[in-house]
Amino acid sequence: MLKERNELNSDYQWNLDSLYSSDDAWEKDYIMSETLFVKLKTKEGKVLDNAKNLEETIQLYLDASRKLSRIATYAKMKQDENTKLSHYQSLNARAETLDVAFKESSSYLVPEIMMGDENLIKSYLNEDGLKLYSQFMDNILRSRAHTLSPEGEALLAQAAELFSAPSNAFGMLNGADLKFPNVMDENDEEVSLTHGSFIPFMMNKDRRVREDAFKKYYKVFDDHKNTFASLLSSEVKKNIFNAKARKYESARAAALFQNNVPETVYDQLIEAVHKNLPSMHKYIALRKRMLGVEKLRPFDLYVPLIEDVEMKYTYPDAQNKVIESLNILGSDYTETVKKSFSDGWIDVYENVGKRSGAYSWGTYDSKPYILLNYHDELGDMFTLTHEMGHSMHSFYTRKNQPYVYGNYSIFVAEVASTTNEALLNKHLLDNVTKKNERLYLLNNYLENFRGTVFRQTMFAEFERDIHAYAADGGALTSEQLCKMYRELNLKYYGETLHMDAELDLEWARIPHFYYNFYVFQYATGFASAVALADKMTKEGQVAVTAFKEFLSAGSSDYPIEVLKKAGVDMETPTPVNDALDVFKALVDEMEKLV
């Protein structure tokens, strides 16, 4: 039975005092922030009157943002402790209302800068007080060519709800309306088939159960394939329309502009993965051999290859393993990690009403908190080091950057966390003694590669191709989408995998195709992290120092340039190739062991 929160040892709970010592303190800041918003609004129409006014307006904006960040983070984290408590539901709702008020009070800032005289603005930036904001201002000014007239911007803003219709409709159809038949499990008992149970079914040891679940699951998508095709086609057309309206060359160019990522990074990722597909095909052939099946089929891709291996780690065990794996990063890094374990950074165990999953969060002025739901599994230990990577990234950034640059881009957000995972993988493999446990760890790591680098790159290629096809006037019917998706599956998995027709429909169930060219960042982040971990292992202190420069950079530069500080140039195929060299070596080792 789950315990109530007050029944758990407080040593294993986060301490939110670095946000607010009490709800009363939160209330005082809430009232103060409303006063800040009023003061910020008085600057409207005067932003560029002189350099002093620009500096004061930016500072007011940042002060209000900083205050709001603490208010919203505290309310959400208190709600996550027990989602059933109406008091913190109310605080969280009030924080969301406050966020709307902040956006309304500051909505004039970017348009006024955008419409101002660029030479005048650049002259202001030479003033001592404004030099700090050069990167902040450049990130605004570079959007000028893609900003419409006030009337045009207003029109697009009014259409925002219409633009979200395909994604919202997909969410309702996929999440609420689809009904799946039951599946007979290995004990001949009827079990519910849902989105949540699908992958556990695919990991079931009984092949009959896997096949039954696979066919029944995709039969439902087949019954609705034309609706799903219509929704995805509408999403693609929406992206193309918005790109044309804002004078971008393509929908992809528009999506990548936000983080100032060149399109060559996207294409080079795909090209590098293509060149390394023989290693992927070799791994798929090894999976077929280890499962001992005549035909390897899609429902055989997730079942664990190594049976009867139980790797359990209590939370103290996991703490020790994580610290040992991170020793390469130096005592300044590991001492901070050790401090996090005793200083109220981490909320460790599940309790009644606690939010599921895991995350790293906090504000510029607080500890970089971690939420876990720890259950002594191998995966829980990897989650701990993953979230610790996020928190240490935040720690170094906030320690070395002013508030304006005290966060980091989504393009690099998974690099530090996945680097920690790669270092833990290496540490475990270096110290494991039992063959079956080594095979289990190798299989686990290889599956991470398959799911994050190969699979997400395939998704990225599909997303690129369907947008190009639609931009050329092609109709994205269910038949066309299935055809394009099947061709990619054949390319990525090779001849070993028998392509059941059901797999052609997988595109219909992937919500990420409504995220507008987002998924490639999973692959680039993972590849960067694996390359960095390998680089630090081989090159030592020089590479470690560069990695810490990356952790400390925040958003003081564009993400591609920030990654270069760590020695990773994503404008070349080298990082992806280096990471996939690690994949190839792991496949070769596993093949030798079996």
C-alpha cells in the first residue's frame, strides 16, 4: 500500500524553502508581482525613447519574469507532492492566471523592439548597462524578416486556435475515443489493451500474446486510418501555411529558426545514420538469432533478449553508483552531487497522490530540484543520474550566467542528462562480472540507441519527406503515408525484419508528428552525449573542462555555438558518427558474447 506523504522519511523529500518558506510568503510575492506588472505596462510606447528607458524596461521585464518563475514553480511542485489537494490546485491555477497577466503586460516589448530603428538599437547596445543584453536583443532582432505587420500578426494570433485543431483532434481521437479489444495473456486471462499496456505487451515473453496484442492494436488504427491521415495532412498544411506567411523557405526552416539551427544539421543527422545502418541491421539480425525465431517480426522488437536477470539497486546503492560513474567530471562536480542527496534537492519515493514520472525543475534562485518515484529498479537508477544531469546543467548555468541567460535551449536540454547515462553505462559495464548481466546491460544500452538515435531519426526523415511531398502538391492520403512509412522501415531495419503490414500504420499513433520538427533533437542530443562521454573517457581533463564550459554557458549564445564549447560541432557529421561507432562496438561485443 502506498504511504501518505507525512508517513515518509523527510530526509528523502525535497525542501522547497529555497523557493518559499511558507504559503504566506508565496502570497506576498504574488501581490508584489501584480504591482510589478502594472509598472512594466507603464513603459509601453516608450521602450526605445532612449538607452536608459530600454535598459529599465528590459530589467523590469526580467524582474517580473523571475518573480513569476518562483511563484509558478512553487505552486506546481507543491501540487505535484499530492495532486489531490485542492489548496495547491488552486495555487497552481492562480499562478497560470498570473502568467497570462504577465504576458499581457509585456506583450508590447518585442513588437516595439522589432519595429524600431535597428541602427538606433545597436547604438544603445554600446552603452555600458545594455552590453549585457546583446545576445538577448539579437535573438529578437533576427526575427524581423519573418515578422508581419501588426495587422498580420493580429490575424495569425486570432487563428491560433484554428491552427491547433489538428493536434487537438488527434489528441482526442487517440487518447479518448479509440477503444481497443482485450487480449488473452499467457495465463489465458483477458487483459485490457491500451496505449499504456501496448509496450508491456510487446515485452511479454509469450510470442502468441505479443502477436495478438500487435494485430488487435493496429486493427483499431486501420479502422480509423483515413481520419488519422486527414489530421496529419492538415497539420502539415498548417505548418506550410505558417512558413509561407512568415516568408520562410519551408516549414522545416521555420521550425528550426527558433533555436537558430541550420537545416544542414538535420540533413547531416539523417545522412550519418544512413551510413551507419549496417550496424543497425547487424543488431536486428543478432536479435533474430538470440530469439531463435524463423522470422523476426515487428512484435519481436521489444521483448528482452536476456531472461532471468534481476538487477536491483536500493536508493543508497544507486547514489553510490552514480557518484562513482561521475568521478571523471572532477571533485567539484561530484561534491555538489553528494550535497544534493542530503540538501533537500530530491523527492525520492512515491506517496499517495504524488505526480508520476520524473523531472528536474526549479528556478534561477532555487535549488535545481528533482522529482523521482524510486522503486529499486535498474531503470530508476538511470532516471536518477539522468535527472541529476539536468540539475547539474542548471546548477552550473545559474552559477555562471546572469538571469537573462540562466536557462538553456531545448536543442541542448538532453545532452548533460544523457551524458550522465552514458557514463553510468560505461561504469556498470566496466565493473560487471557475470556474463548474463553484461549481456543485459549491453542490450539495454543498444535499445536506447535504437529507440533514440535510429528510430527518432527515422521519424525525422518521415516528417521531412511528408512536408516536402505536400509542399510539392502531393496528397497525404492514408495509402501514401503507409507507403512512405513502409519504405523507411525497410531502409532502417533491413531485410532481417519481416514487415507485417500493420507496421505501415505506425505513423498514425505517433503524437510527435504534431510537434513541428521536434523529434530530431532527441537523436542529436543523444548522439552528442554519447560522443561527449566517449571523448571525456579518452581525452581526460581537456575534454572535461570543455564539457563544464558547455554546462556553464546557458543561453549566452545560440545552441549550436554552445555545443561547440564542449567540443561537439553538430554542423558536421562527426558527433553522430562518433556516437554510432560506440553503437557498432557494442553490437560487436554482444555478438561475440552470444
